[in-house]
Amino acid sequence: MESVHLNETIAAALRRERTRAGITLTELARRAGLAKSTLSQLESGGGNPSVETLWALAGALGVPFSRLVDPPGAAVRLVRADEGTPHHADDADYSATLLAAAPPHVRRDIYRIAAEPGDTHHSEPHQPGTVEHLVIGSGRAEAGPADEPVELGPGDYLAYPGDAPHVFRALLPGTTGVIAMDHS
């Protein structure tokens, strides 16, 4: 049931943001590098979009990722450690769970991440001016700019440009952390 609710949230957000941007389904699909049929299915509440697909759509729409997956919320919000909907990457055992999206006048999103050793998760550049702030909670990871990743352990903090290619690779099982993204 939870994935049905998420699909409805994504569908409504895609229609809302595409309409706001004043672009057609065909044009958004072209900008995001997706088939028009795939986008049509997502706007109808079908499909199971990957993190990469949602990032591509957010980038093509010029909005933060969170605007596509997080419905408007209440003033007080509690997300327990085992709650939320993880969005899984295609290229690595990596997931990001949106914890808080910035309200319209603030441009910041917060994600809880979980990853296992194996393949590196490669992220394409986000909107110009984006900065990512990462704090590792458990395990060890190599993260940051694709050409200069840094090894981090529990409690380590790293800020890096999110508007350039960047990576995340778990070095130990059970690696977790929190990423805050500032969008300018």
C-alpha cells in the first residue's frame, strides 16, 4: 500500500511541476532523457521509478528531488529509524530516504542514507549551486567529488559541491548517514 501512496504522490507532483513549468509531456521526457511512455506511466501513478529517474525529472523541471516524492507535511514531523520510503539506486546497494523537504521559501532537503559494500553510487550534478552536507552515522564510506572522494567514519562530516559529479561507496556493512542538500 505504501508504494501505491508514493506512486500517487510522484504522479501528482510530476503533473503539478510540469504544468507549473509550462512544458509538455513530450518536452519533459526529452529533457529528462526518458521515453514519453515511461513519463506518461509515472504521471498516471504507475511504474516504480529509480532514484536516477526521479533526479533526472527533478533536474529537467528545475526543482529539488524532494518536490517529487514528499507530499506537503504538518508542522511537527516524526520519522522513526525504520519508517519512510527508501529510494533505491540502480548502480549500487544504496538507498536514500527523504526525511524532510524544505518549504517553498527554503531550499534544503534532508535524507537518511543506507548502503552496503559493493558498487559505487554515482550521482550526476544537481541544480547549479547545490551543496551536499554528509554526516556518517555508522560504518565507513568513501564519498564526495567523483575525482576526489574522501574516506569517512562515524561522526565525520563532509561538505562538497552537489552540482558536480559525486559518489558514495560503503566500505563496511550497515553504513548509514544523513545528507542535507542546500539548493541555491
